[in-house]
Amino acid sequence: MQAETKNCQNCKTNFTIEPEDFAFYKKIKVPPPTFCSQCRLQRRLVFYNLFALYKRKCDLCGIEKISIYAPNAPYTVYCPQCWWSDKWDPFVYGREYDFSRPFFEQFDELLHDAPLLGLSLDLTVATTSPYCNHAGNLKDCYLVFNGSYNENAMYSFDVDKCTDILDCALILESNLCYDSMHSYKNSRCAGLRSQVTNSIDCAFLKDSFNCNHCFASANLRNKNYYIFNQPYTKEKYAEEIKKWDLGSYRSYQEVKKLAEEHWKKFPPKPVFEENTVNCTGSHVFQSKNCKECFEVSFAEDCKYIFSTSHGFPVKDCYDVSFWGENLSSSYETCVVGGDSSSMRFCDESGINTIDVEYCKLATGGSHQFGSVSAKKGKHIIFNKRYGEEEYHTLRAKIIEHMNSMPYVDTRGREYRYGEFFPVALSPFAYNETIAPSFFPLQKDESEKAGLRWKEEDKGQKHTVTIDARDLPDHIKDASDSIMREIIGCTECGKGFKMIPAELKFLRERNFPLPRKCPFCRIQNKFDQWVKNLRLIPRVCDKCGKEFKTKYTEEEAPIILCKQCYQQEVA
């Protein structure tokens, strides 16, 4: 089959479906998409609330808990302890399929009736780390988002297999790290940026490997005792480094700014990929035959994959956003994975799940179609059990009905079998999700696009007792009384409190008190991550080759292509 050009239902631009795409769709028995890849991604992200947290009473136990659903959201919401329990039966909500109405209209009714998981956590995490979201296998963590296998981690997102970290993002297998991004297998480090690996006792490094006691430098390989890319003896390094007391807020911010300016003197790593074969996109690691993929690792034969788990395989998948972890043969899903396969058009589903379509919170089951919060069941349609033969017969009839009576939204977009859930079915307002970070829209633009918008809560706020600008400059001058204060964030103005574990970490590691609230700190790193995923055309300053990188000319005045960078630096 030859390539075919289609016009996107949503943005009205043309997009191409390649022969290998048609082969994939045929293999998993779905029709080709009618939305372009970017509009498909935006549609999935509209269902992904990562950071917006509320206090809401559980509709089963009645206890007020933290939830991703606002108190007035018209859904049945259970806290994780209740949702994962055997105190309720998901099949009580089962219903017959009505062939006189569109599928998505009926699914939306079930979505409002069946209990939803208040926070996307497993039962263990809900007990040991209840103030996290979209996380699993955590112990004693606080405000960790999209992370797994961490212990004593705080105020971080997309972190895996880490211990004792604070204010970090996209780091792996590291410990005792602070204020670091995109780093791997490091210990006792701070201010790391952009692929620093296997380094110990370093600060403000960029694009460096296997370093010890190095400071404010870039492009180092197997180095010890460097400051601003200049070598020192062990004794001279110890003497010189005393000039930079990172326990002082002023000193920390000063050296951070100096390091960022210093980094510009060196060509940065142009393409963020390691051990890849035939891959395109950005931040692709140890993968093969992956096209237009971003922030993935251990993936093979995939396309349009976005932010899947680090260290676990994802194979033969298209249009998967978030999680992964031993996922195969799946298409158009968001937050799906955990030893699962054949997942199609699903949201927040997985954990030993096979052959599931159009489901929300399907876990540990197989052969489900249009279920909500169905656990450990098979041959289920709209939360009602069927015999195997009856299930397959009814499924085929429903697919035919979805095509003959499609759901049509307010903008005239038609949703037949083969499209992800319509955006109108999202339980979240557009600005409650991460979609605006990638596809910015104002309130009027959002509503015009058929998306809801949540106004800022004007309810009771914490009364600020001390402005962050009035905090002690040095951590050694911060007494325990700081934990009784409500600190005014210098960015958003909202009040926040220090927790004992954070103060203990900062004291032991000699880092200053924060001036911004945890959510602003997380959002700052999240916004930087979004920028890091872009691809900008540049020309190599050595050989003149054209290529794409994440760096603008302002961020990196000197740039080399991958081949020249390897010759000059690696």
C-alpha cells in the first residue's frame, strides 16, 4: 500500500499515513486515524491531570482525601484505599448497550456513575506516599508525580529508581541529588542539567560523564577536580570550592547564573539519544525503529510514543502517551501499561491487562469494551459480563453501530470506531491538564475548541506569615520554627509550608531554603522539559551540515552536529 494524504478533522491540515502505518493498523485491526498526530496527542493529554490536586470527600468512606477531581466535579470518586478494596462491585454498574444512541454518549453516562480512582496511585503508595499522583512503588515520598520505585523523594516529576532526592525531574537511578534534570546514575550532586551520568559530588554540570568533584563545567569526560572547566589539584580544589557556599541562597543563585553563562562557551550535546538505531524524535534511548518518539527508552518498532517508562520495554505501539512498562501491540492510549498488550483507545488502564478497548481504569482483565473501573474481569461490555461467544458477537455489532451512528461533537467532528475518546468526555477542564503546556490556549480559545475551562478557586487561602524574601539567606540560620510559618511564594504569591523531611535534607546537604512554592518549582522544571522536546533547525558551526536540535542560537551560540560533537568532545 502506498502513502496516503488525509485532512485532519480538527486542525484541517494535511497529514500523511505511510505504508508502514497502514501495515500497523491492519495488524491490530483498527482503521487509520482521521486526526493528525499532533491533534491526537493533544486530545489524549486533555485526559491527563498530573498536577491539579484538590481536597474531596471519598464517596465511599466519606473521609476527605487528596484527589485529582475537584469537589464539584460530577463524578463518583473513591479514595485509593477504597477504590482498590473489595468493598464495592464494579459490575453493579453494568448496563445493556442501547443501539438507538451513539456509543460515546452512553460511555459518558457510565463514566459519571462508576467509581473513579481519586488519585492515580497503587494501594501501597496511597498508604506510604499519599500526596503523590500517577506513581507506583514509592516509599515515603511527597509530591512526586509520574514516578516509580523511589524512596524519600520530594517535589519531583518523572523520576525513577531514586533515593533521597529533592526538586528533581527526569532523573534515574540517583541518590542524594538536588535541583537536577535529565541525569542518570549520579550521587551527591546538585544543579545538573542535560545528560550528566555516573558522576559523584558534582554541581552545575552539563553534558558530562563519569566525573568526581567537578563544578560549574560542561562537556567533561572522566574528570576529577574541575571548576569552570579548569583542572585543579585535590588540595587546590578543596580550597577554591570554599568560595562557593551553596548553603547561601544568594551564592547558589549567583553560581547557577554564572554556570549557565559559562555553558554557552561550549557546544552542547546536539541530539539527545543513546544506543538508538533508525529512530527520530528527541530524548530517545536504547531503542530501535522508533519514529517521532519523545522521551522514551527501551522501545522498538514504535511511532508517536511520548514519555513512556524508563528501563522497561515498549514494543510495537503507536500513539501511546505515558507509562508503558512492558506494553506491546497497543494504540491511541494515555497512561496505559504494566505488563499489558493489545490496549486500544484506553485511558488510565493496565496491570496485566489484555485486549481492552475504550476503557477507563480497566485493571487485571481481558477482552473488555467500554468498561469503567472494571477489575479482574473478562468478556465485559459496559461493566456487564458476557459469555465468550456472546461478547465477540456483541462487540462486532457495537463497532458497526459506532460507524453507522457516530458521535458528533459541537464542532462537527465525527467519532467513529478507531478514534480516542472525544475531548468533551474528559473529566477535567483543559487548564487542569498538562495539555496547555504543549498546546497553549486561552480561555476563549479553549471553549471555542469545545474544551472546558476551570476558573481559579477563590476560596479560603492560607494566610502568609512570612514573605520568602525575608527568609534567612543561609540554611544554617534556619531554625525549626520555619516549619510553623506559611511562606509567601515569590512567583505565585500563594502560601506554602516547609515539611520536616525537606528541612532535614537541605540542612544535611547544605542547600538554601526555597523561595518558591513546590508547585512553582515543579512547574518551572516541567516548562523547561517541554522546551527540551522541541526540534529547531540549526547548522553545524564546523561542517555546515543542517540538523535539528533543542537549542536556539541564544541558548547555544556554538552548535555542532552529532558527528562533529563526537569528534570534538566525546
